[in-house]
Amino acid sequence: MRRAESPARRRLLLALLACGMGRLRASGAVLQRPEPDPFAPDRLMAAVRTYFEFGVHRTAYAGDRRTSEWLAGRFRALGLQTSEQTWPLRQFFLDEASIEDARGRIHAFPIWLPRATGPAGLRARITVVDGSPPDAGIKGTIAWLEPGGTGGPTRQALERRALDAGAAAVVFATNDRAGTGLLVAQNAERRYVEVERPVPTLTFGAGDAERLRASVGREVTLRLTGRMDEAATAVNVLGRLIRRADAEWLVVSTPSSGWFTCAGERGPGVAALLALAEWATARRGNLNYLFVANSGHELDYLGARLLHDRHLAPPPEKTRAWLHLGASIATPPWAEVDGVLRPTDRVTTGTLQAAPELAAVMRGAFADLPVYRLSTDTRIGEFRDLVEHGYLGLGVVGGSNPWFHAERDDPSAVSADTLAAVTRAVARALDDIER
């Protein structure tokens, strides 16, 4: 039979329990959930998937605008002083791009800024332009550019020749990095960011080249249809962590736009940007931070250029370093297994960029990731602009994403573990710079 506890004994037990709980609270052992790790692979990949699910990220398209809204919301939730740089542009909203031969329509994609055909398309004979004379047969045709090998004419040189000879349209084949024959979008030239190209210009996948070759000398129909918006808008998203008004700054940036869904191309940089913003807000430090996601990347880095033009970043003399997160970070090569292309287990390549003054910092931070090779004279993508504006830059770019600028670029292109390791490494670099 259980003996009843006396009131005195019960009071003593409660007092002892309260005392123990107080000590545990003071030590943080209970009643305090551990903070989630911003660099955990699953959290980074959740951000990659969210980015992917917004759809096509072409500048000012719905997926791009939804991405900007999401990033701004994430910045605000972290307590960053969040602002948006909204900027206007002429943008083409594509409906169809195709080349129709006797067997039907071949999927294609325009070179920006597109010059559209009418809904019925442009019907003309297709002729090959490969550097060999004569030019007399090019006028009024659809010129298929076929650059030569090493030492032969470039695509740009052939295009100039075709236009000078009066071609009505231009097409050429592209190939994805896996060699499957998919078309690959080409970034806009600066002179054609807001001015249409002289004639309709399309790319098609190399996998369709043999089929189209049967139509050389015959008429085909090229269609490039859509809507030109003379007053589209895109957004750069900025989030500031101000620790002290007179402190120096660290800037962290990444592009947020691209031709298609861009999960492997842009997703890792976006995920790392958000993780670093969460990491910075949760720790003590000596410097202020500016986090930036720029649209307009595929339009010759238009958003990044406008950010600099409007002096929205702190000036170089008040900025200790600028970290840029580039394309295809933590993407492994793919290999054929049982007739199916699959991502391999390991990331095998990547590039670190750094001003000479920051080279030792990057080497130390990435000591455990030897596949990332450091260069102090490589200026890839938007990293070039920040260096040219006088900033001390460091950055990460590259991997082996076979679907770079291809429509099938989905989250399977990204290695979660490597993305986590790279993001931790750049955090170590930033921590070293702060000290």
C-alpha cells in the first residue's frame, strides 16, 4: 500500500524541482529549441525547389516577379531593412518560336530582343551560310549559320555576312552540355537589350539539325510570335542588416533571373544568399551587410548594371568586400547509367574568384573543397561589373550543370551536400573578413 506524502515532503520536492529547472533554463538545456541550421542541405534544397516552382524566370515574366516578391518576404521575415529597385524595360513575352518543315514544327527559341514575325510566320527558302562564297543566294532566305571549327568564321561573323547579304531571318543550332541535342538559350548582346534584332533570329537544338538539313534549298516557315511590352518592369531586391551606422559593409549578391526554370543555374546562388542572410542576422559581428538579388541577368546583366548606375550599394571605400554567388554552384556532371542520364555522386569542378587581397581568405575557407580552384584574374558574369566599379570582390561560380540555359534545368542538377559545404565555406570567408 502506497504511503501518502505529507504536505511538507511535497513542498520540498516541488522546491527541488523548481531549483533544478532554473539551473537547466540558465544553461539553455531545456525550454529552448535549437536554432535550425541555415546551411543544412535539406533547407538549402527547399529553397532551390521553391525557386524552381515559380516557373520561367525570364526578366519581368510572372515567375521572375513572384521570385522577387518571395525574396523580399524572406528578407523582411529576417528583420532586414528591405527595399526594391523597380526598373522599366521593353520586354518580349513569347508565345511561339518554331521552324516548320514538311514533317511539322521544330521547337526553337529566339535571340533577344526578338523581332517577331506575323502569326502566319515567315516563309522562305533555307540556305546554309558557312563562310564559303558566294553571297548572291542569301538575299530573302532564312540563313542557317554553320560556323567552322578552330580558325573558321565565328557565328557572329557569319551573322554579319548574312545580314549584309539581305537574309530575311537567321537560325542556328545549339547543343546542351550533356550532348543530348537540346537547344540552349543565348544571352542578349548589350546593343540588343532594348532594341529588336534586325531580323527574326532563332536557335534550335542540334538534335534537329539532321532533320532540318533535308530542307536546305526548300521553303520552310519560321514563326516567332508574342507580345512586346513597352513598359514592363523588373525588380532588384535589397536587404540591409545595419549593426552600426559608421561600420563598413559586406555585400552579398546573386542573379535571380534566367531564361527558363534555372534550378541548377540560379537556384544554388539564391538558396545560399538566403542562408547567408539568416546566418548573418543570427550572429554578432562588426560589419553591416547588404544582400542583393538582381533581375535582368540574361539581358547582359541589366539589373546589376542599374544597381551600380543608381549607387544603391555602399561605395567601394566603405565596403570591405563584395561576395558574388554565380551560376551553377554545386552541380555535378551527369553520366549515362543503363541508357539513362543521371547526376553523378560528386561535384568535380568549380571556380573561386577573388581580388588578390582576398585570395588567402578564400583559399583558407575552401581548404576542404579542393575541386574549387581559385583565380584572381577571372571575371565571370556580374563579378566583372563589381570589380570594374572598384570593389574588392570574391565569388563562387561554376560546376558541371549539363542543363545550363536549357529548358530541363530542374533541382536534380544540384548536389545538396556540396551546396551546403560551399555555403558554409563562404560563410567562413565572410567571418574571416569581419574579424
